[in-house]
Amino acid sequence: MEYQEILTRRKEMLSRPVRPIPPEKLAAEHKLYAERCKRSIDIFEKAKGMIPGGVEHNLSQNKPFPLAMDRAKGYKMWDVDGNEYIDYLLCGAPIILGHGYEPLDEKIIEIIRQKGPATGLTSEYELLAAEEIIKHMPGVDMVRFLQSGTEADMAVIRIARAFTGKLKIIKIGGSYHGWSDQMVYSIHIPQTGALEARGIPAECFAHIVDVAPNDFEALEKAFQDNQDKGGIAGVLVEPVGGESGAHPVHPDWNRAIRRLCDQYGSLMIFDEVVTGFRLDMGGAQKFYGIMPDLTVLGKIITHGYPSSGAVAGRKDVMKVCAGGLGEKVFAGGTLAANPISMAACYYALKLMVENDAVGKATAYANRLAKALNDLFATRPDLGFFVYNFGAIMHYMTTAFFSVDLAAPDALAQILTRKQVADDYQVVTMAHGLCTLAGTRMYTCMQHDDEALKKTLEIWEYLLSLIPRS
Ligand SMILES: Cc1ncc(COP(=O)(O)O)c(C=O)c1O
């Protein structure tokens, strides 16, 4: 689906009231879910006393309770009560070969047996992993491995400032670049500023310039206005749009950023934590043919194995990470580039190529998007729709991410729309579909006809619960 059509349909959705499931039907779904998931509820009740909120995972459906998973294989997961799910959360994007992919797991088990987890010294796998990333990503000459996407986003800001000698970082509203102090600004929903920044001093945002997505004028003005205030060191951008495309990018947006970065001597930074090795083996930079100066990588490079993050990019820029005391940009971590993570990176990327994992996951996503849109077309009164950037799918049922903050009832709108989306998600979960935040689905190379058929059946059932208008 093209950008303009997404915007038109989103606008139309926001102009209509939300379509809740009638209370008695919703209550029956909650009852079913609770009956099926007794052990998950039990674990949650106990965890609440020891873990704040009873759960760590922000991406999962945690209301009315988080599901405790037992195991996963291919595109399926089973919870501790033995219920089966079609998984479209896929750990928040990194799983593309499928869960428990044996050729990868066997290599890792071999390394653990033969070499142990970590020594704090370098290993040959570090070189092999770097080589593999550089081979695929056109904008990458060098790689600095770290331990998470959040760490890599922290480091990339420092690298950009050190290299350019400039101060300010442009962050696009609604984008997520991890939870470090400077980056928890206008996250999830554009223009929300410090709404989610509890515990972070306002000073941390002094050099962050918040620009609304696809606002070409504001972008150019941000470069101009900050010329005498320290200048723009870099623009950090999710190349398919904030929240992995929940706020989709205008087709000219990335090119405009590239042009302005060149004009003002600033660095263009692609956060490819989700798009790298999912949209394309060469990331969004290859997919769109736009070269960033720096690239942030995360969970996907180790296919879900721990300690996963990296800053990568142009050699002259990356060299600021080397040098003597006081010269180099300080960034690292004890477990960064440990042999297990590096071997996971090396073998996962090789296996993705051998299996055409991205091609298969994309083909499935295209089929599913079409089939779901055909199904939604049978209920024009709802206006639901799906769009995808390759193996990254977004579905809109209430558009709570996109409420206009200038509206007088904006907060109430967001809360109501989010609640209804959560209710829909309870139904899909109760019947065996696991998605992300009630708005997103990731696909892997193992999703098949059976997964597609079952997914459609569950959506059809959800639609049947919402009265026609
Ligand atoms: C685009 C993007 N950047 C950064 C991060 C943070 O990565 P991590 O959760 O590994 O810290 C995420 C996490 O989902 C992400 O989607």
C-alpha cells in the first residue's frame, strides 16, 4: 500500500468512532482466555511481588496478564498451559529463520561446549561477524559491536558529535531509539516530548531537536536554526518511519535528510535495528539506495541470541572509536563481541542468505497483507487495513498511534482507541495469534499456508464479534 493511501485511510479511521466489542462478548473472551491460561496467571500473580508490574517485556500483550511462554519452534509458540500460538511477535523482529532453527542452534551449542561463553578477549568470530555485515551493507566499512540496540544508539550519538565537532541531534517524533536518557523524547507518538521521560532531567534533552515526521519545512528549519547553536551533528532516523513504520515515511523523506546532511556537514544515521537483515540483507540503505554515514544495528544480528548491538559505518567516521587515552570515543561492554554472540551473527547471516530467509518472509507478508485486506474489505464499516514494508507488517484497527495531538480530546482519544485495540488483541491471543502491541506483525521464512489460513480464521472471528453498522 502506497504512502498516500495509508494516510488517507488512517485519516478516515480517525474521523470515525472506534468500534468496540460489545461488553458481554468481550467478557466471554476474557473468560475463555483466563480459563486457557491458568498457569500464566499464576506465574503473573507471583511475579508481581518480585518484578515491578510482574513482567519485563514491553512488546508483549500484558493486559489482562502476560502470557508465560514455554517453548517455540518454527513460527509456533506454546505457553506454559500448552496452548499453541502462531507467532508474529518473533521476539520483536530478530527471528527470521524461525524459532529454534537447528543448523544455527547446533553451532552455538558446539561453541559453548568447546570454548565456553566468554573470555573478555577477542576471538576470530568477531572478525567473521564484522566481515559478514560489511559484505551485505553498502554503507558499512567498519563495525563496533555492543550489547543492545539501546547501547548502539547511545554510542552513535557520541560518535556523530565527536566526528563532526557539532552538538545537536535531530530525532524524528514517534521514533524509538532505545531507552537511554537522551532518546526517551517524543517516543511512540510524535510531539509528545517528555511525556514518557519520568526520572530523566530536562537538561538531557537540551541538545535533542525534535522534528515531526515528514515535516520537510520543520526539518530544514531545524538545520538552519541550530547553525549558531552548536550545529547539527547528526539526524537519527528509522528509515521506514517511526516505530518501524507505524508512522510511515514519505517517499522523499530519507532523501531530503540525506541532502540536508550533506549541505550542513552533518551525519545521516539509519537506525536499522529492525530493518537491517529483515527489509533486505543490505538493510533499508540497500532497499532504498540511500547511503547513511552511520548505521545502528541490534537484536537481529545475533538472531535473538543475547548481547546484540553494533554501530557500523564509514571508515573515516568509525575511526573515532580508536586511539589513545582522551582521543577515542569511549564505548564498549564486558560482554560485547563475546564468541557466542559473534558466532550467532556470523552463522545467522550466512543461513539467512542460504535459505533466502528475507525473500520467503517477505513473500509471506505480501500474501498475508493482501488476504487480510481482502477480508477487511468485506467489512467496509470498520475501515481496518494492513500495509507492509517487506517482512514488517502493520495493521490499523483504531489508529491510536496517530491521533492528532492538537485535538481538544486527544488524550481521551488515545486512551479509548488504545483500549479497544487491546481488547481486539485479547481476542486474537485467546484464539492463538501472537502479535506486537496490537498493531504489528513480523514474519519469518517458516510461516506457511497453514499459518495463513489459521490467521485469517482468527481475524474473521474477531470481525464477527463487532456488530455491523
Ligand atoms: C528501531 C529501534 N532502535 C533501537 C531499539 C532498542 O534496541 P534494544 O531493545 O536492543 O535496546 C529498538 C528496539 O526495539 C528499535 O526497534
